[in-house]
Amino acid sequence: MFALPHFSPRIILGVTSTGLATIAWFIARLMRGFPNQPQLWVPRLITRCISDIRRQDRIAVVWVGFVLWSGAVTTLHFAGLIFNIYTAVSWWDLLTHAMSGSGIAALVLLTHRKQVVTHNAVWWVVPTVIAIGAGFEVYEFIFKSFWHEWSLRQYSIDTAVDLGMSTLGALLVASIANHYATVADDSQSGISTPNHAD
């Protein structure tokens, strides 16, 4: 009887991903501006998306853009699986992970934008995306078989690159959101501060 690949030396990737997901989530929860009740994030996202789209203003356009972005990432991922593009095109995996990391970060920040504005804090989204990405690596370790024939080195590199690209996507979105929040904060400060130049 053959041993399952899960109990080979590659188990270190499953254990490490689990530990990384736990630590990143713990760090995110300690950061300024982290929204409360994470168990309600998905219902909040759906509710906020529907109510904002009904407003038919600029924020509705942003939501529609991110819904389309999510659809594009999903399409690219499943096309990659069905047509074996992941193995044929070396950068396909990089693209899908960068797009998913940035998309998740944007959706989380958009859902909790009032929290972001109130606390002027966006950086908690980066460890949040790392936790989600590492959690996805745990899912792949348990339920997927594509890595069963890989060496520990191949699997380690793939996992590190996947997490790195997701994190870069989240950092990009957090940087843009931080700049936007800073500019908005400065403009509000400028309005409320009297001009003493007269």
C-alpha cells in the first residue's frame, strides 16, 4: 500500500501554510482599523455590494468593476485548469494570484470603507490577504492532487511564489487606498482649517 503524499516530507508545506495563515490572521486582528466580527464579512460584502449598486452612483460603478474583476479572475483560473494553461504558460499562475490578491484586498476594503475612513487605516488588509492566501494553500494541500508528483523544492517554490504574488497584489491595493485616504483626509483638514494667509 502506497503512503499518501500528504504524509511525505511535503507535509511541511501544509503545516507551514496553516501556521502562516494563523499568524497572519492574528496580526491582522491586532492592527488599527481591523473590522469587527470577521465571521460576518461575506454577508456584509453581499449586502454592501447590492445596496451600493442600487445607488447608481460612482461607488456603484466601482462595485460593478470589482464584480467583473472577480469574474475575470475566476474565468482565468478555471480556464487554466480545464485547458492546462497553468502548465503551458509559466506566468499564468503569477497573473491569477496577483489578480486574486488585489481583488480580495479591494473587495475587503470596499466592504469596510467606513471603517477605513474612520480609523484612516488600510494596512490590516495585507496580513488578511496573506492569511486567506495561506488558507487557500492549505486547501490545495488537502484536496488537490497536482502537487503529488512534485519534489519538496518544486512545491516550496510554487507555494512561496503564489503567496508572494497575492501579497504584492494586496500591497498595491493597500498603497492606493492609503494614498486615497490620506488625500481625502488632507482635503477635509484643509476645509476645516481656516486660511490665515489673508
